[in-house]
Amino acid sequence: MTEGRIVVWGESGGVLDDAAQTLAERTGVEATRVEVAPPWDGVVDCVVTAPRPERVTTIREAYDGPIVLFGDADGDTVRSLLAAGATDVVQAGGSGSGVVLGERVERAMATGGAPTSRQGRVAPGEQSDSGAIEEPSRTASGDGESTLHQYAQILEVLEDGVYALDRDGTCSFVNEGMVELSGYSEAELIGADPGLLIDTRSIATIEREISRQWHDADGRVSATVQATIQRKDGERRPCEFLVTALADDDGRYRGTVGVMRDISERERQQTLLTRLQETSMSLMQAPSRETVARIVTDAARRTLGFDICVVRLYDPDERTLVPVASTSATDEEMADRPTYDLDEGPVGEVFVSGESAVYDDVQAYADDHDRSPVRSVMYFPIGVHGTLSIGTTRKAAFDDVDQQIATLLATNAAAACNRAKREREVRDARERITTILERINGLVENTIEVLVQATTRTEVERGVCSQLVAAKPYVCAWTARPDVREARLTASEWAGPGGPAIEDIELSTAGDGPVATAYATGESQVGTVADLAKTADDESWLRNAQQAGVESVMAVPLTYRDGGYGVLTVCSDRPDAFDDREQVVLEALARAVANAINAIESGRILDADTVIELALTIDGDSILPGRLSAATGAELASAGTMTQDDGALRLFLTATDAEANVVADALTEDPAVETASLVAELDDESLFDVSVDAPLIATLVDHGAVPKAIAGADGVTKLTIELSNETAARESFAIVEDRFPGVELVGYHERERPVHTQQEFRAALAERFTDRQETALRTAYLGGFFDAPRGVDGGELAAGMDISRPTYHQHLRAAQRKVFEELFETDTPGV
């Protein structure tokens, strides 16, 4: 170890901890680590401590040798420390700070510790004390050049180019990185002007930036610029220059050191990312997968620079990968681009596995490429949509950046295909819905018009079938009416070509075909003719329809409330014609048809002169009058009915042969009775006002029946109803029979129904009134006696007739009773 001693003074835990060992290794001088303030025992050749003014003052009081400060300090602090007596200040931090510290300590010990001057700086281009003009040259002579040569071994391993320019602007030092980047030899670069590599504009930019900072700098200024160098072989390459201008101990400009970094790869990556972003924007606007494929092949060529690019899309029907887009070079080099199966070649493997594959020489892996000029190939999956292939005629042509960019391109293409597929599905769905809505709206409007204008059931059925056949994809439609007594369904109306004669269609209601099943279950039946014809033995019309080109059938029951008017059958030449939407529409139309038929059948009885009267008996406790008679022993009969707003039936019942309180208790306890009250009680008869849930009566009324009488005796209910025709009578009987298997038809009569005109009604009343009764009623009505409030009282009316008030009221009540008798008892109403 060299003679001498260095003292490193400071608290533990800082940057000085390793300084003693570093200094001993770098300088060969003994280095002692201390934490106590001076004076120290023995000879001290140099002191190293933290950059604090108080420490410099303390050391100077006991010691006059060199003081080197090591730590963080800004420019003002450095100047104050040097003024206080420090020899030098070294900035801590970085991998080379220990090396710099050792060099500065050696220099301080060699010079005896004279402080470094930082005064009298002269900027490039300014006049010095001697009057000379310092030109802004790009040099690094003196200490800067010496330092570079000292670190030459380190600089030689750097990939970046490092150089020094002397004050005359010529190159005085270069490392191996500079030789590699420029293409010139070291001998060609030493002594050369910077103009050998960069243009004068870039040189001027560097000079301006250094001159701008010079006045405010402390020992050195730096500037970073980008410029394009021209290599010896003529290649132009973008580089980034970090240029540092240095000053000597007197503050005068002494030269330049610089680092030149090749940024061509960085700019390439930025260019690639910019192009990739532009491509992504185009992909997100592509309307179809085919458009995505064309954009991707063009982008792969422009972005990566490889001319052979192919995109294959997956065909789910054929389970193959089909080429749909390629570059022009691909078409020239590979005229026959193959279609691959999923288990064929690297394309199929990449698509199935979802993982990319890169071949430096594809011909070494696949025999089927022997005749292809392609050597390097990259394969990437485009999600579930296809693959991207990028090739070139050179071996091992792809680097990591190429693979990363191609991966991003394929990923963006998959996202674009997903979006295009979703948008296409939305467009197709919207178009289908629009078409369906237009067709359905037209069908519904035309059908409703038919239903409104029809005056007979035949017109309803014929019109609906015609409208259905006019609307695609229906080719024929027909209706079947039930014959309850014969338990069969018979075709009534048919529209559309290719169907059998309607008189040939007669089906059992107990059959297993779609029409019979729809009628029996009240639920629509849908299926293909091929499937239905295999099982429907009794519906031979299906085989005839199949021969006529019918592919699918929907049978819809014509149901109103609990009764059925038959079945509407619709046929199509498409096997998938009756999807959920079609079924909803046809079922809604069927309900409208059933309602229209019911309205026609119900309205017919109001105008009919001839009616069918059915008398039915229902045994057991299923109907209130029969149940009530069995419980009380009374004979019950209806005295009139009213249908209330909530759908309940208000029934006026007369009861004989039983105590009123017994009947009242039975009514109260009956679950079907909502309310019951005793209206009047005579010697042998009582009258009850009963609100009852009577779904059978409501259903019969909805189907056009007019209840005429209801009675109960000995646990049996007798129901008498009127209907407009025989068909309606059969349907009503079927409704009752379906609910009450024990029903018996005990009366079936066709009779003329008398029609009472207004004049006949008045004449009948006139015959029943006495003169005083008619006068009392007319004066009461015309005088306002029935108004609220009354315009006249009974006393005034009695005085006008010159009779007493009680006598007047007797005449008035007698007249009112005769009006109500004529109104309610002329044709005794039932339920």
C-alpha cells in the first residue's frame, strides 16, 4: 500500500460507509473511517466528508491539507463550500461515483489540496480576460479528454457511441460503439469534423442550446437533440445525441464530450404502433369479416414490410379455413392458396390451439411447402374467426417486435370480427323483424277488417283463410268445425292451392293428429309434415299436403272462454316457418276469430224469430239450486238474474216448502255464495237476493245462450236455455257435458219466439189500468214526483185529482205494480 493516510469522517448509515474501502482500493492509500470530529492522531494526507460548510470550517481549524467533499450539493452550495476552503466536491450517486471520488482524492493529494476555482467563466462566443474571442467549438480537451482516456476500457463495452471533440472541433476520442454506429474506423473518426456524420443544421442546433445555458451553468452544460447520421455505407440512421460542454478550472470553454445512441429501433416501434393504431380504427369500422380480412392483409404488408400475407376465415358449415384476402405478392408467388381442414397443417393447428407459431424455415417442417418460395412464416389465430399468415422468402426474418406487432394485429382483427359479426346479426335481426312486423301488421289489419265486416260464421272462416294464404310464408289454411254429437271435426273452409277437397276431411275428436289434439287440449300444435304424418294415422290429409309441397303445419284451437269453435290450421312450404313470433301472432288471430264467431252466434239469437230451447238436468251438488234443495228440502226457482260488474251473477230465488231461515242459513254457508239476503217472506214462499259465482251460466251466455229458467228440487238442477240454431245448441250442450258428465238432455224444442213491439206493450198496459190508476201514474211522472228532489208531493197530486192523499198513493202503487208485472212476467225469465 502507498504511504499516506486518508480520513473519512462522518456518521454511519450514509454514502460515506463504503467510501473508505473504495478509496483504499482505488488509490492504494490507507483509508480510515472515523465518526469523531478533528483533531485526529497521526498524519492525515486528505480528508473526505459530507458537503456541509460547518464541517469544512471545523476541519480547517485543525488541519490545512486537502478536503474532498462527497455527497449531494447544488451549484450554489458547491461554490460556498469551495469558498470555505474545500478542495473539491464530488456528487454522490450512480455506479461511477466511487471511481470519480478516487480520482479526485488522488488529484487533491498530488496538488497539495489547492481549491478548484469556479470564478471567471467565459461562455462560448464571449471575450476572455485577454481579449480573445472563444468560439463555440465542440471539443473535449484537457481534463475531459484525459478522463475519457482513463475510462476507455469501460467505454469500449458500451453499445452507445461515446466521443470527445477538442476545442478546435475535431474528434479526439471514440469508443468501439461509435465505430459500429458510424461504420467508419477509429482512424477515420479521430481528427474528423462532426460534419462527417451529421448535417450543419443539427450542429447549429446543438451550439445554440449550449450557448443559451452557458451563463447559468456550473462547470458544464448539456443538450439533447435528435439528428440523422449518414453512415459510411450511405445508410441514414436516426440517433439521439447527449452533448456536454466542459470548462477548465478557470471557467473557460474547453471542449465537448457526447454520447450517440441509435434510436432507429425505437422510431421503428413508434411508427409501427402508430400504423397499428390507424389500422385498429379502420378495423373497428369494418362492416364484415371479409372487410376485416382485407384490412388486415394490407396492414400487415404496410406495417411490417412483409409482402406475403393471407387471411383465412373459418367456414363452420364445411369446417375448413378458407383464404378470403391476400396481398398482390401472395397472388403472384402462390397462385393456389390452399384451403385447410382443422386438422391439417400449421394453419389448422394454430386455429384449433389458439396459439401462434413462428417458423424460421417452414420448408424444414412441411413437405407440402417444397415448391413454395416462402421460407419464414408466422401464423396467428384470429380468435374463432380464422388465421393470419405472414411470410417472406428469407430465413429467420422475424424479430420479437415483428411477432408482437403481428400478435396485436391478429388480436385487433379478432375483436373487429366479433364486432362486425354482432352488428351483422343485429342488422339481420332488425331487417327480419321489420319484414315480420310489416307482414304481421298487414295480416292483422286485413284480418280484423274481415272479422268486423263479416256477418256470418262462414264469412269469418273464409276471409281469415284467404288473408293467411296471401301472407308469406303460408301456402294454405283451413278451418274445421266440431260436431259434438258425432264426436268429429269436419273441414268447413279452405284457401290455397294443393289441398284436398274440404268434404274429404273428417277427423275424430279423439284422434292423435295435430288438428284433433289442438281441439282436445286447447293448445296449438306445431311440427313438420314429415314428422306429423308418421304418427297421425287418422289425418291422411297430411300426406296429401306433403305431396303438394307443404313442409310444416300449425293447428290453432278456436277457443272462446271454455268453449271451442273448432281449429284453424295453417300450412307453410318452409320447415321452420312457425317460430315463437309466428305462433304468438297466429294464436292471437285465432282468439280474434273465436271472439268474432261468438259475437255472431250471440247476436243471432237477438234477431231470431225461431229459437232452439234446451232443457237440461244436472244431478248432484255441483249447481247451487240442486245443492240447496238437497240441503233444505225446498223447491227453488229463479225469479230473475242480473250480471254484476265484477262478473258475479245476482240471482233472485224463490223458495217454497221450507222455512225462510233454514234457506237463509244454507245460503250463508254455501262456498259459491258471496252475499245473500231475504227480500220478502210470504205465507208459503220466500224471496232471496243472492250474489253467486256461476261460471257455467257466464260461459253459456258468452256462447250465445239465453238462460230462461233454473230450478232445483230433490238435489237436481234443471236448466232451460234458448239458442239461435242447432249448431249453437250442440256446442252449448258440449260445454255443459264437458263439465258435468251426468248431464241429461230432457227437452229439445224448436219454437217461434213472439216479438213484442212498443205499441203492443203500451196496449197491454192500457188494458190493465183503471182510469184513476193511469191518471195517478201520468200525473206523478209528468209532475216530477219521481225526480230527485221531487218537484211535487203526493198531497198536491191528490188535491189535483180531488181525492185524499192515501187514496192517491193506493192508485199509484197499483199502477206501478201492473207496469212491473208486464215487464218482468210476460215471458218469465230464467238464469
